[in-house]
Amino acid sequence: MDELLKEAFAGRRRAIARLISLLEDDEPSAREALARLYLRAGQARIVGVTGPPGSGKSTLILQMAREYRRHGLTVGIIAVDPTSPFSGGALLGDRIRMQALSADPGVFLRSMASRGSLGGLARAVSKVVWALDACGYRRILVETVGTGQAEVDIARLAHTTVVIQVPGLGDDIQALKAGILEIADIVVVNKADLPGAERALSVLRTMLSLSSCPSSGWQPPLLETVAITSEGVSGLIGAVERHMAYLSQSGRLRAREQMRVLGELEEILREELFRRARARWGEARYCQIVQRLMAHQLDPYTAVEELLKDEA
Amino acid sequence: MTRKPYRILIAKPGLDGHDRGAKVIAKALRDGGFEVIYTGLRQTPEMIVEAALQEDVQAIGLSILSGAHMTLVPRIMELLRQQGLGDVLVFVGGIIPDEDIPMLLELGVRGVFGPGTPTDRVVAFIRQELAAQESQWTSC
């Protein structure tokens, strides 16, 4: 592990890739690595990019990466796609649009499957973010599909969340969970050259003004891009960087970090506490409780009191 | 699921015009529980090897229709070795004349699948080869 970390910190991409696999697979050896990665991490800025399928996310991320590279920043990209609940497999196709970046040693692109546990996804992604951060990538772009809770979780680990929409969704935009817009620090209408762009912009403008939070000090800008021609991309990068500056200057960065750290700590604590307690209770006792619950001989609250009484 | 999914790269080196076959295999592998990184058309050997490296795949499936396999495959195998990826299992599918198969196997390719090979046979073969390699390592 020492060797592997040394190579990874020196920027050897094979070692970085191996390290990411160990973290993703939750290998026991990864625990030791996590400790060292976390201590080294903290320099990178993380941008979450989310939006429906067909919104051109991958192409937009490609252009964002190129723009960052023009400014001399190294870029890590994590592209997340859903695992099939039936087969456990996944089709990870984000590389198709981004393969042009593979010639650039300053870009590391990793495709990740959600592997079924949506709650655990954010944690798995955050480990990979730590790894890329610790290995020197200064901007980390995390791409997700944007269909639900997982995205909200991932938005918590990003400094800046960019939500992408496309024209032609019409009234479907209304169906676009207020949740998604709420997590947006920046909203982008991509494929802005298509008919319906004006309408999309106007609907989004209304929704944004309705959900605006005057106390927060940051009004999410509404931007237009045409990713395939890279039109609007430097404006998008400008907005991202402005948001990051705002976070630092306003003290929001610290507040968010604290929230994130607390959330993460508590989540891991909860899991570990439960795991240990469950091991102490033993399967037999646990199953017995479940049986009694099923037979309505016991209610869940009393069951918990019983289990915890032994802990005292 | 007892083990983590295998990761496999499906790539089309060279100038093939369409990727129907590659997509069919990619989907079959996904349905077989693999995580498939699909890179699309017109990949250079360098792009393929770099992707394999970053994605830390256990196997690579090359789909070649153009007849350029005798230049593309040796180049890819060489690059893989150079990058320390000699352990990655390589399979080739597409239009490969029978007389070229022995040469490909000699280069280190693990299996060659012509058009019309049933996809479940391909998936089973790949899984078998990967499992065999894995048990080789764990028995050390």
C-alpha cells in the first residue's frame, strides 16, 4: 500500500487507477489508504454537474475540462452511471464523448457505476474524490444523471453544483423537482441553439426567482451554452470560479465544510455503532425480536429499548 | 453478489463505420453483470490503452470490422505491456479471417469471436477466463 500511495502521489496514473479500484471495492487495505488520502486532500475544488439524459452533460464536461486545462489546472472527472438492479452490471458510456481528453496527462477520467446502493454512492464517490484530490487534481468534476436523492447527496460533497437543462422539455420542466433546482448554484440551458431555448430560459428564470433565498447572498445565474461548439463554456467556468470565490470570502465554505464533515462523521459512526451492536446481540436474538414484531407481540420502540437495555 | 463486478472496456480501434456489433456485446455483458466502459468508434490504440489504464479494467474487448486487426492488435498489445497492463485479458471480435486467428492468439489475445457468435457464449467465455485468472492469483 505504501508503494502504491507513493506512486499515486507522484502522479503515476496506473497507481491512481489501482487505488481508486481498491477504494471503490471497499477493500480492507483501502482503510489505511483513506487515512493518508484524507490528510493530503483539501486542495481540490469539486464541481457537481447534473442533468437529465440527453442534456449534453458529457460534452459540456469535456469543454469545461478543456477550458480548465487552458488555464493550467489539472482536472479529475468522475462519471457516474446507474447499475442495473437486475443484472448488477452497468453500461458506462460517458467516455464516448470525452475520449479526446485521454491524450492529456493533466486529465484523469474515471467511470463509476452506482452499484445499487444509492446512499452509499455519495460515500463511494467521496472516497474517489479524496484520492484524486490527494493525487494533485485541482478541479474535480462529478457527473451524475440527476434523477433523485443520490444527486442531492452528491451535491453536498461538491463545492459548486451545476444543473443542466435542455430546451424541448416544455412543461416537463415544471416536473423537475424543485429539489434539483434548490441544489443548483448555477443553472445552465445547454443546446441553447435549439428551438424552445427561450421558453426554457423563461420558465427556469421564473422558477429560480420563486425559489431564491435572499439571505444566502448567492443568486444562481442562469446561463446558456452550446456544448458542441463550446459556446458559453468560458462564461460557465467564470461563474463556477466566482461561486467558489464567494464561498471562501463569505465564510460559507467553512460552514459547508463543517456540515459536510459532520454529516460524514455521523453517517460512518452510525453504521459502525450499529454494526458492532448487532454483532454483540447476535443473529439469533435479533431474529427472535423480528419474529415477535411480525406477530405483533412487540412494538418496534419497545424492541429497541430491550436491545439497548443490554448495552447499558 | 459475492464479488465486485468485473470491469471491461469495449473499444473499436481503427476506422470502422458502425458499432452495432460492439453495442450488442456491450449490452450482453451489462446484462451478464459486468461494468462495461464503452468508448465508441474510431479509437486509436493509445486512446484505448489510456482508457484501460484509467479505468483499471480486467479485460478489453476489441471490435474490428475493417480488416486492420493485424496492425492494430499487435500495437495495442505492445502498448498494454509498456504500461504495465500485460495482465489485462484481451478478446477480439468482428471480421477476422480464420487464418489470422492463430497469430492473434500468439500475440496474447485470449479469444477471437466471429460474427454470429452467440453473445451468451462470449459472455460466458470472458467470465470463465477472468475467474480462472483470479483464482490463479488468490492461490498464491
